[in-house]
Amino acid sequence: MSFKKVLIITYYWPPAGGSGVQRWLKFSKYLPENGWKPYVFTPDSPSFEIKDEDLLSDIHSQTEVWKTPIWEPYKIKDKLLGKSKSSNTGIIQDKTSTKNKMLNWIRGNIFVPDPKVFWVKPSIKLLTEKIKKEGITHIISTGPPHSMHLIALGLKKKNVDLKWVADFRDPWSELDLLEEFHLTKKSKQKYRDLEKEVLVNADVTLTVSESWVESFKDLGSSNVKLITNGFDEDDFNVKKIENDKFIIGHFGLLNHLRNPRNLWKTLNDLCDENPDFNEKLEIRLSGNIDTEVLQNITQYFHLKNKIKVLGYLSHKDVLKQYNSSSVLLLLLFNSESGKGNYPGKIFEYFAAKRSILAFGPEDSDTEKLIQKTKMGVFFKYEDTELKKEVLNLFYNDEKTISSTDLKGFSRKKLTKDLSKLLNNI
């Protein structure tokens, strides 16, 4: 079989763990059966904290991976100020401390668009030759980090015949978390200018939700396409719950920006009022959890002994936790850009056939999707009347699952969509 060739430029690649890896790992897994040979360009020693060696087994034998060293400024920061628990994640933690305010300002105003920017020029130089040698016709850049788009932009300028898809897993200049970086007027404009240059020069702007499609059109892209994230059927072996507990699970980053405070109070109140609920409730959390969130939960008398913190789990172990859980917690950023955010885990929740208890901004794409699929309930963070719906989940957890056809979100089907997009550029 003769393959067409596509280069994927990504910062996140196994053995990196976390949500940023899954999208293009899974696309590359299924591209060969759709006639495309994937080449992946990724850093040799990136500064990520989370590793998941199990994901290496998902790399297709046809995938050719190119790695080169990357220099990032984290080591300087760690020497001067000490290494924090999640120093390299790019996720803002405690924004009140003077040290973190300073670090956020430096991150936002000095390293534009992100601390990976020093990898851009050497990557363009290297890839220009390799693309020519291998006869690669299409390139895909995926961000964040958005420096990956600047690499692709440089390659496109050197060879206008290259077909380029710029994939946005998150917004860029419209991401409201940028406010935490205390950007100067000049810095804000620089983010917008770089983004506009990418959107105008890419053949296709690809993104993951309906709201963000409209946003990127407004920002200047003339060709925006939607391909959501999804689930890989190969990952799932759904089993019935074999315990009599009511387990609410959240497996992944949980910070102060996504803390469902009213849920913790509701759970404590229900424990106080309902002995059966009190006996069976268990809260399972894994991943990077803000101390502030844990303190918020454990301040409640009934919840102190019901919370289990599991530490970091591999993706394989997270899938096992899905099978043990009665209800899966989905937490969006309570913000404007959160309205367009489909967390990658929502599609895995669908495949796990577990009810979803979701919190986020009103009129979000996720709220509409949950209503459409009838796979759970959605609340605004400020909602206080949660008891009835939580009790419904408690007494009817497995009965709430709809038989809605979810195959449109399978990674195999989504990769077919991607292949058609590539074929038609």
C-alpha cells in the first residue's frame, strides 16, 4: 500500500501523559488504515511532569517519530526559586503569592507565545530539509503550546505548496486564563498578531468545539473545520459495578479554577440527612489536586473519611477507575472560553457508560452535548439546588444511561473525518 505523508508537529507525545497527548496519538494510530503515513516531530527531552509509559504501545508501527533537543527556561527558574510541584505544566496554581504573580507575569510577557518558543527557529531549519527529503506534502501543528504553530508557519513560508492544518485544542488569544499573566497592552497585541498570522496562512484551522469554530472565524480564519476529541473503542472493556458503594470519581487536574464548592456542601448535607447515602458515598480523586480544593472538601465533617486521593494514575488505571465508579465528575473552567471546552474525558465517560455530573458555564457546548446524549446532568457552579439530581444519580445510577448512538465520537470514525479533510485540501 502506498501512503500519502503527513508531518504532525506536537509538544506532547508518549511517554508524556495527560490529556494533551491523546488527540494526536490516537489520530496517528488510525491514519495508516486511511492511507496516510504519519511522521511525528516532538522534543527529545520536554519538561513535562506526567509520564505514562503505557501509551507507547499505542504508537502505530508505521509512525515515524523525529526528536530533537529543546531548551526551556524552567531549569533557570527552578535554580533561582526552587522547583514547584507542577512547575512545568503551564497551569496556574496559587495566583495570590508574590512569587507566582511574578512568574505568571514573566511567563506571559517575556515568553511569547510560550516557553517553547526557543525551539521554533532550529526546528524550522531541520524540518525544511527533512520534509523535502521524505517528500512530505501535508503538515499539522497542534497547540497549545502555540509555538508549534510558529514552526509550521515558518515551514509554510519556505514552501507555500505545503498543505497546513493548524489544530487548536484550546483557544490562543481568546483564552481567558491569559488574564492571569497580567499582560501588558503590547504583549496582548503580540499574541493577537501571531495568532492572526497563523490563521491567515494555514490552509485549514481545525478545532474541537462548535463555539471555538465561530471564534476562530471571527479572528480571521477563512476555513475552520470541527473534529472533536473522542474515545478509542480498543481502550474500553466496560464492566458492571461490582461494589455497593456510590463512588463519585474525578481523575485528572483539579485546581482552584474548577472547584465545585456547592457539590461538596450538598454531599455533606445528604450524608447528614440520608443514612443510606452516608454509608455508601465515596469520593475518588487522582492527579494534580490543589491543596485549596482538598481543604474545601475535608472541612465537611461527613466527607473527611469519604475522600480517597489516589495520586497519579496511568491512562490504563484511569480506565479501570471508570469501571469502579457510579458517577463521573466533569469540571469545566467557569469562564467564557470554558463555554467551548469539551474536556477530552467527556467522550471517554460516554464510552465507559457512566452517568456524568458536570459543572461549567451556562449555555456551554458541553451542557448542550450532555442534554443531547442524555448521559448525565449539568449545573452551573453557583447552583445550590443539587440534592434532587444527586439523589437521582444515587438511586438510579446505571439506569440513567441512554442508548444514544455514540459511534460518531470514536477515534476510528474521527480519523476517517481527518483523512477526508487532508485529502480535500
